[in-house]
Amino acid sequence: MSKFVRSGVAAAAATCLALLIPTVSQAEECRDFAAVGSGLNESIATLMAKQGAVNVAEGRGYEVKGEAKLVSCAESGIFGTECTARTHACKRIN
């Protein structure tokens, strides 16, 4: 093989190796999202609050990390119980 062909093969191999190496992790923007849920009992209110927090995050383009956590519940007027939940979510920044 000539020097020119060998240098071309070496350059192609180096390019292939560079493409196989994972890129540096991209920056992420992370936030907490909260939601309030109400229901006739604490079980229903908790479910509504947790799912609401997940829905808000996903609706804004974030990926939820872990499960939503219940913050508090309180007895309220007509609906019986009102609960608040939070979730942590992140999205990549381009």
C-alpha cells in the first residue's frame, strides 16, 4: 500500500472511532412541579394530586424522575379532602 492509501485508511478509522465514543452529556433543566387534587376521601385526592403533578410536568415537555410525592392533605368543604403533591422532572437543553 502506498503512503497515501495508508493515511486515508488511518483517517477513516479515526473518524469511525470518534463516532463510536459517546458524546459529552448534554445539560438538563430540572424543576419541581406541584398539583392539587380533591376527592371524597384521602385516597382519591392523593391519586388526583400525584397524577396531576406528573401530567403538568409531561405536558410541558419534561421527563419525570421517580414518583410524585405527597406533600399534604387537608379536609375541605364540598369535595371532602384536598391533597398537594410534587414531582421532580428534567428536560434536555439543546
